Amino acid sequence: MGELGTFYKKGEFIFKKGDPSDCMYVVQKGRVEIVMISDYGTTRLSVRKKGDFIGETSMFACKTRFASARALTDARVLKLDEKSFIAKIHQDPSLAFNTIKQMAKRIYEQDHTLMRGFLHQNATCCDVTGFTSYIDLAAFLDGEVKRARRLRHIMAFAIVDVDNYKELVVEHGVEVAVNALRALSSIFQEHLRGIDIVGRFGDDRFGLLLYEADGRTAMRIMETVKASFAEHWSETELEGTQPTFSCGIAIYPEHERSVFLSKAAYKALIQCKAGGKNQIILAPPQPGRNPVQKSLSLNKTTYIDSELDELPEPPDSLLDTPPTEPESPVPPEKPPSPKWKLPFLSPKR
């Protein structure tokens, strides 16, 4: 589409709640946040990046804006009214497909958020970050592993630990250390999707559930978070100890139970600490299990933007790599007749 849009400075509003919805927007550069502003404060609903649409739902439904959009960073945004949008579709029909795809993705995330809110209405949250507490996150992890086994999904679990939290408290005071946690929490919300789970695992430790993310994808996501965290503190005038974090990651079904998953992520985290901190380490699979390199669900991973084109194509098998051909021809044995089994259920473990 080129850079024909309007430039917005950081913090500048693109539209506000209650404005007429006679157009939609496309983010061409930078990031834009969707916020709900009320007497109780400002709540961030989502973050849109380059290529994302804004305000298309209200335009199609002919409703007023239910939230406000403002530039999270310096951003360039292209405005499209209904006639312009239809003209663009005639020029490029894939635009209609991409619009529907993004809307479906948001509906999917909102459905998961509603389900979580319904099932965990009484979940206790941390006062500092607003994230789920350790006890609730541990219980939720167990339930999600069981669900992933039933639906044949893949899932990453990461434990993030602020390396020098105590040094920050001693050197700069409690308020600076708490601000480090808040900054990291904000970066999680910016880079993760609405369906991902973030919870507290201690005073300076977080637990993250990343749905449909294999090891390579989870590593890339956490590297992005790590870079954003370092960039945030490089822009401050804080002298002396700079906050960093270490991260251990484990993948289901490489670790088949929640207790194995959390222990593997914790061991990887301890390895980070022993290796000098400020690292991200992926835990190896359990003995007898192969690394999973793609989503086990029928849909492509929604972290597809993090994938690299040069990565080799993973094997077609879901859990195991395909057997190699023997050097000498051996007549294959006739496999026994399998019992009837629902195809979408994983075998009992």
C-alpha cells in the first residue's frame, strides 16, 4: 500500500471512544494500542503492529467506536473508508481474506479470554502486575496440559526470573525494582497474544503459557521480549545495575505432564543462572521423546510471523521422526488390525 498514511507521534490519538466509525485503518509503521479510558483509569485491550487493521469491526457493523486507538510508538497509519476498501479489494482480492483472517483471530482470542474468565472468576491476581498468582497458574497449567493432550495441541511453558532484583532493591530502592516488574509485565502484554497466559511465580519470577508454540518459536518470542526489556532500560537515566532476566523453556508434549513441564523449565532456568544469567535456554525433551518442530493442532500456529523461511521443513509425523529406510531390503510385516479409535484423541499415557 506504500506509505501514504498519516504520521502520528507517540501518545497521539488516532480515534477516540464514541467517534463515528466511517472508516478503518491499516498500520503501516510502528505500533498502535487499543485502550479503554474510564474514570477508573486506562486499560490496554490490545496492541496492533505493521500490517494489522484497526476499527474494521465498527465500520462493518456501522457502530460508534467502543474504544480509543493511540500511537504506542511513532506510527504511520493509512485511513480507508468503505469505498476505498472495496476498491482495494478489487485491486487485490487477498485483502478481503486477510481482513477476515485477522477478525477471526481476534474472535478466537476473545472467546478464549471469556472462557478463562468464566472458569477462573475468583482467580487471585498479583497487586503489582495484575497477573494470576502462583497457585492459580500452577492449577491452570495442569488443566491446560490435559486439554492439550486431549486436543493434540502443542504448548510452551516458560519461567522468567529477573536476575538482579535484590541488587535493584538495595541500589535503587523498592520503587525502581517494582517498576522493573511493571515494565516487564507491560512488555509481555505487548508481545504476547490475548490467549497466552502470564502469571507470577514468586517475587521476581513469572510463568508463561504460550499456546501452539514449539521450541524454536518460543525462543524467538522470548528473545524479542528480552530485547524490548533491555531497550526500555537503556532509554532511562538509571545508573549502575541494569535489570535483566533469565528464562527457561519447556515444551509439551516433549514433557508429557505438567509437573515434568514445570520442572524442566525450572532446570533450564537454573542452568541460565549458572551460566552467567541474562540467557534463554530451551530444555531438552524427556528421554525417549523427540523435539517437536510444529503445531500438533490442525491449524497453523498463530505465531507464524515468528517463523523463518530458511528453517527446514519438519517431518510429517506428529510426535516421532519418520524411520529411516534400512540398508538391506526387509519384507515389511503386516501390521495388526488397529482397534477403533477416535482420530483426534491422543493415546493414553
